[in-house]
Amino acid sequence: MSMTAHVMIVEDEEPLSLMLRYNLEAEGYRVDIVERGDDAEAVLREVTPDILILDWMLPGLSGIELCRRLRQRPDTRALPIVLMTARGEESERIRGLTTGADDYVVKPFSVPELMARIRAILRRSKPGLLAALLRAGDLELDRETHRVRRKGRELHLGPTEYRLLEFFMQSPGRVFSRAQLLDGVWGRDVYVDERTVDVHVGRLRKALGNGRDPIRTVRGAGYSLNEEMILK
Ligand code: CA
């Protein structure tokens, strides 16, 4: 079970959902997109994300009705929900909040503002999940500034290498299979070959520079953040 925050977006406007996915993934979130309200209701019986970004206007089942139903289910009663509404629906905002959304944004909204709200909600609902600073051995990863330092010196990682390192640093010493890394770093619904993991682990090692290799290859099993380095 990964500690990367998992965001589910329920929105049928593809340009918006893809733009949100892009921005959320860049911040290290794992993102799923569902386009219909009724599909989301079904998917949420199988998967519980850490937060739901829910559009009001959806095919199949409206966001507001889905929100109401989720609040009645014991397994989703406490699921954090941010409702997205269109400008014309602003007068309905109060109804949205009383239906149980934790927050709302009015389209067109600023993406950094939505990101800030998501972080604020997750900090309340899952403290620890978004610890701003992760440390392991001589490595330091700052999730607010996206900076990575080794022995105090700043390193420059690509976005995938950053997420990979963040994933490892959330569970130091734990061995992850390539499939688990794909699931936690790339996401369940992205088709990527398992060899891609090896390529990015290689890039990460290179970016981490000289000195002791912080990533341990576990033959036949996968990779982990090297315990010896963590104990250093
Ligand atoms: Ca919509």
C-alpha cells in the first residue's frame, strides 16, 4: 500500500481532467479519472482514493447526487470531496456544501488554488501522508518546493525520477516489485512496460550522483531504498 496520495477526478470534460491529472501528477499524486457519475459510484465500491475531485455536471449521475449517496455509505462517509461547479451554478453552492462536499471551486478556477485546497484538506484528513519533508540517510526531499538534496547539495531529477524517489522515501527499506513501483509511481491505468522501471531507476541512480548507491537491487524481487544508507 503506497503512501502517495491518491486523487480521483470525476469529470467528463477531457481537457480539464487531463490538465488536472498533469498538474497533480507533477506534484507527486497518483491520479485516476472517471468520466461518468454512475461509473464513479461503482468504481468507488472497489477503490477508495484519498480525495475525490467531483464535477457537478456529469453524465449518468450528477456530482451532487453522487456526493449525497457517498455520504450515506459507511465506506465513503468521510471521503474528502471537492466539488467543481460552473459559474451559473454558484447560487447552488450552499446546497453543494450541505450535501457534504468538503470544499468547492467555481469554473474556471486557478489550478494552483485547487492544488492548495487539496493539500489543505489532505493535511487535515491524513496527517503524515503529506509530510512536507522526507529524509532518509543523506537524502532530503522537500515536497513543497520539489527540491531534492544529498548531503545538502541540490540534485536535479526529472519528474518521474522525483516521484520514484519520493515513493521509495515514503517506505525506506521496503522492497518493491516492478509491478508495485509501476502501480505506485506511474498509476494503475497507464500501460508501461516493467523494463521502464529499470530505466528510471537507472536514471535516478545517476541523478543521485556519486557516493553510496541509495537504491538496492533485490535480485528476483525488485528495488528498495538501501537500509544501510538509511541507518547512516
Ligand atoms: Ca462536466
